[in-house]
Amino acid sequence: MKILLSSLTQFLNLDGIAPEKIAADITMGGLKVDAVEYLGKGLENVVTGKILKIEKHPNAEKLTVCTLDTVFEKLTIVCGAKNMAEGDIVPVAKIGAHLPCGLEIKPAELRGVKSFGMLCSEKELGLAKESSGLLILDKNATVGEAFARVIGMDDWLIDVDVTAQRGDAMSVLGVARDLAALYSKEVKMPAYKLAEDASKKTCDAVKIEIIDKKLCPRYMARVIDCVKIAPSPSWLAKIIENIGMRPVNNVVDVTNYVSYMYGHPSHAFDMAKLASTDIIVRTAKPGEKMEAIDNKQYALTAETLLICDKEAPRAIAGVMGGKYSEVNENTTKLLIEVAVFDPVSVRKTSKRLSLSSESSQRFTRGVDICDSEYIANAIASLICELSPGAVCYGGISDNGVKELPINEISVDLGKLNEFCGHKFSEEQVAGILKRLNFEVKSCGGGKLTVKAPSYRHDIFAACDIYEEFLRIYGYNNIEEVEITLPYSKPVESTFDAVAKITDFFVHSGFCQCMNYSFLGKEDLKKENFEGIGEKYFVKILNPLGVEFSIMRPSMLSGLMRTMQYNINQKADFVKIFEIGSTYRLADVTGILEKHTPVVAADGTNYKIVETQTVAGLIYGALEHGYWNARKDALDFYYLKGVVENLFAAFKVPVDFRQLSDKTNMHPKKTASIHLKNGDRVGYIGVVHPVTAGNYSIDLAKEVIVFEIETRVLVENLNKTFKVKDISKFPPSVYDLAVLISKDVNYSAIEKACCKAGGKNLKSVAAFDEYTGEKVAGDKKSTAVTLTFQSDEGTLGDAETKKSFEDVIAEIKNSLGGELRS
């Protein structure tokens, strides 16, 4: 929003305050200023001068010597232009001027005649790209006046970046109100004089019908007859130009000027073109279309609010007027609209039609319903002033409510002080809020009841009041206080654990990736996800697109996409990991913890469960990095070893159990990961070929993945190591081969060995598995090495043999195995 300093001074006395300070104070008051600039830069030493005499140059045929009166002094200037005459008023650049064209004016001697300045053209003054001859000013221009002031450029432009909720600041008045509060000054509203024709009544000439008063709480109209459409006077045209708009005519420019000054858009209809004197505010009918003043045809939907006569729509409410009823040079009778439209309705219409305007930007932020009559009178007064002979009908045709309900907000002074970190008195708080035109009532005991003014649509709760108070008091005026927070070991542990996990995988040769936490149904379909039912998906209400509409319930999809991208870039192998969160809904049971997010769906409340997870993926053949190295295929056991090392690094013993019901994983090559107490904390396995095929990869190579909840790693982050001396005594090693059912996995055999082997069994390691013609079809032969070792002395044969036989007995009794001969 571009604001002229001269416009601000119409509401507020800012004498003695530098424009740069005003801009800085606006920013510190909560409205960011992007830029502040002097419009007359380069024209500071240029004044208007009257040519008293023009003489031929004694030594140059193409030059003339001009004598000029600038009131304060008479100057002799040598000039090469030919289009001036004695008595003309022209811009004079005095000695020391630095013109926009780059020229610096210095005393000069041209062919023997001294020259003390320069007469300027539009090009030299930066007002035009090309010009022929001097700029000749109006005969009535004041001699000796600063040239920038004469052309309306002796002003400062402040560019304010208005946030979406501050609709009141989309005007000069709104910014002036903030400055008034900051400087403890009073805003003075300009008084507009309006002569009405009492014999003609607006309410007789115009009837207003509002079909939906929720979409249009108030609609007001005035009628002005005998209007003469003409270009705007220079003062108005220059303001419109300086704020970045295009002057059109005296009527359109007045509506734009009043909108700029007060933030309440309006519209002028050519009343003679309306099919009836009845104005109907309604939504569009099926199939309705309208050509707007931008010469484009718009198809209207049932949600589009329109301003209509009895035949057709004539304007899209709050967005743009219609071409048919547009004011042009033949217009003589005006209907001036000042209305209030629902911000949500205007925004939806603007977005749906891809049609944004100065009007829609203000209506979407909200306008003041209480100033409607003042705005209508201001417009009528200015139009009558700029169109002598115009007749303004008496009164206003007004339909709707005059004000909207405003909630009272209770403010606890103690909570405000706690929020601010500073102790304020009730008088301080009430005083600043009153300067912002808030109604404040003291309820005793440090309690206040506060009511926002009608133009503040962004005030809903006590925290909004805190912000209003603080921005005027000044954030930089709050003393610095050292902040102390309660020690939070769980948070620290989480960060430390994530750092340790990251280091572990990086040192294991993995690359870290980061994927979006959003995905779409197509992604879940592609990975054949069936972990939870769709009703437990955390869905985003206003997603960027369908592909970002669900918070991910699994990390697999992102890893698979990253793998596919790397393979497409000719990567021979992929080793990646990611640490992030997965999301799901869960049924609410019992009393929820404070701040637990809850989602209502199908009449039922669900809590959002966010689980921090570490996931990884390997694919391809691993290169060892030297010229004669073999390429080892990355397989299940490679990744299982990495995962076992991860848990070992956190001193967490785990168990792997076969998992065959996970639809997107290979039923024979997938295991769930369990703690010793039986809790499942993740899974590891080979991605099902059908799922892998959806990502266009070579199915001859397996994709192996894991997902693990990090909570167990966080809980064991600071678990102490138990250090033992290395035994000084020799180990006893036995090899054992057993025939056992194919359904028994190695983990069960290992557990049976450890259970029966006693304290001296140090390790169990498989070294062979055989199935074939030498064993029964439902059997397999598994061979393991048992290592026995004591910390107290050398083990005797009898002792180790006893432990060995106990292991064989345990395998036979618990697993149905037998010693292979």
C-alpha cells in the first residue's frame, strides 16, 4: 500500500517529524515499511522562473541569453532552446542542482557569456523519455516556487506492506490512526460540505433489495445528476499517479481517491444505463455471465454475489463493475454505491474468477460498516466540487444494519504482564488501548473488559489485545530479561539420539535424505500400503494438491521415490536413510494429555499420533572403491547386520521374528523387530516384487528396507556400558549339526542354545544350512558353532560336554530337532 506523506497530514499534524522516522515508527508499530522515498529527488534546486528578456547571443547564432526572475534573484542563463517567449514561466535549475538526467549544474561561460543555471526540458527533469524544447508551465504558476511542489512531486512516498489481517491499515486513515496512537496525537477527519437538492430524494429514486444479508450486511446509494465527466484536476490526478494508479476521469478518480484515503471501496454506475431503479443484491443464477470493465466475459457460479437491476447483473460485488453500466464521457447521472460485503465471499469470488482488484483486496480484509454514510457523503461532495452544476439528491438510500456485533474481551492484567515479561499498570494498558480507540472498562482486581473499534476485524482474543498494547508501547522499550526454562531432559535426549543415529548411518556408508511429510493416495496405492484403514489417515483440509493431501503413515513411499530417482541418474547402488515422523489417527480413550491434537470425523473424535521413525533402504551391488574389488550384492543379511549394530550402539537387545502378513513386503524375507519384553518396534525385509515393480526398477536385484521407532533408542541413549575383562583362559569350540523342521528359524535355535548352554556359553554362530536329497523334504540341517569359555579357569571336557548335551536336549525337547549323524 503506497501512502503519500501529504495525505497523512490531512488527518494528523506531523510537523517536525522526519519522513524516515515516521516510516521507522510505522514499522515498529507493526506495519512493515518496505520503502520510503522522496518523489522530487533530483528536483531539490529547481524553481519556477519568469522570462523577463530574451536576447541573441553575441557570439553564437543558435544560442540566446535569457534574463529570469525567480523572486529571490534575477539570473542570466544561456539557452539553446527556441520554443520560449518573454513572459513564459519555466523550470530553472539553479547552481548546485543535480538533475534526474545526471547533469550537475555549475556556473559556466558559453562563448564569452556567463550562465548561472539552466532552463529545463521534461527529459532533463526526468518527466519524459523524449522532449523537444523547454517545459513551458501554466501562466498562473507561482514564480519562485519549488518546481517539485508545482508538479505535485514535493512529497514523500511510504510503501507499507500490509498483512492479511490488518484490513484497517489498507488506507491512509488506518496508518494515521496507528501514528496517532504512537505519537499521542488526535486524528482529525476532513469535513466535506455537500449541498443537496431537497426536492429530489434518493430513497424515491432508488430502491435497494438485499436477498442475503449475511453476504451483504449493508448497501447504501446516492444519486447525483447533471454530472459532467472530465479529466481530473492536476492535484487529484497527481495523487492517483503517485500511488501507482492511472487517472481516468473526475468520477472514477474520486472513488479511487476516497478508497485510498479511507479504505472503503465504492462504485459509480451510469444510472441511465440501468434497466430499472431497483438495485438487487443477489447471487448468480445458473448460466449467468457478465462482461466486466476489463472487457472480459466471466461465467458466474451460484456462490458469486452480484449487484443487479431487474434485467441482468451490473457488477460483481466487491470485485469489479460491469462494462454495460460503466461511467464514460456521455454519463450525466450517477448512482454511487457504498456497501459492505462478506470478506470470505469476496475472496472466493476473486480466486474463482482469477480476478483481483484494489476493491477486492480491501473487501477480503474487511471494511468498516459504520463509516458507510461518511464515505458516501465524501464521494458526493468531491464529485459535486469537481463537476460544477452537478445536483446531489437529498438523503441516502440505505438497506441493512448500521453496525455489526462486536464481542467484549476479558483481559487479565496479570496474564498480560506474564506474557510481556514486564509489569504494567492498569492505567498504562487502558491508556494505550484508548489511544487505539478501544473501549476499556475496569472490572477491578486487575481485570479489564475491552471492545475493539468497528474497523478492527482482527481482534478476537486476549492475546490480540496484548499485541495491540505492546506494538504501541514499543517492543524495543521492553527491558531485556534473562529467560530461564525448566530443564527438559526428554527433548534433549531426542535431539541427542537423532544426532547419534545420524552419525551411525553416515559412518556406515548411508546417505541421509529428507522427503515431504505429505503424500497422496496414489503414492500409498503404489507402495501397496495397508498398514491402517483409510479412516485413520491424517488428511489435510486445504492441501497444495491431491499429491500432498495425506500426512504420511509410513516412510517407505518417500524412500522408494528417492531410490527410483537415483537409479534414473545411473546410480549403481543406493544406501539411504531418513529420520522423520509418521502420522495416524487413533481412537480417543480416557483423558487426553494437554495439547493433544484432536480431529473430528464422522461424528467421532480421534487423536493424532505422531511417531518419530528412522527408516532405511539398500539396493544394488556395493562397490568397495578399489580397482580389483568384487561387487557384493546388498541383501537382507547386510541390512540386518547394520540394524543389529544400531541397536547394539544403544545397548538395546532385540529379537527378529518372521513377518509374513505385510502386503508390500516379501512374505518369506521379512521380519518384525521386537524388544526382549515382546514389544514390536519396527520391521526389516525385502520389498515385495509387485511393489518394487511399481517403481520401474530391475527386479533381479532386491530392495531391502527397515522402519524403526526411535523411542526405544531415545530411552536408552544414556544407558551405561558394562565392561568386563577379557578371559585369560582358552575357549572350547564345538560344532553342532541338527535336523529340524523347515518352519523353525535360526533365531529359535540360537535362543535354545543360549538357554541350555549355561553361563559359560559365550557365542552361537551359524555356519551352514542344508536342504536336499539327504534330508527329509520337510526338514533342514542347520550347523552352528558353540563357543564355551570361563572367566575363572580352564574348562574341563566333562563340564563342556555336559553343557553341549544340555543344548542338544533343549533343541530336541523345545524345537523337535535331533542330532544329525
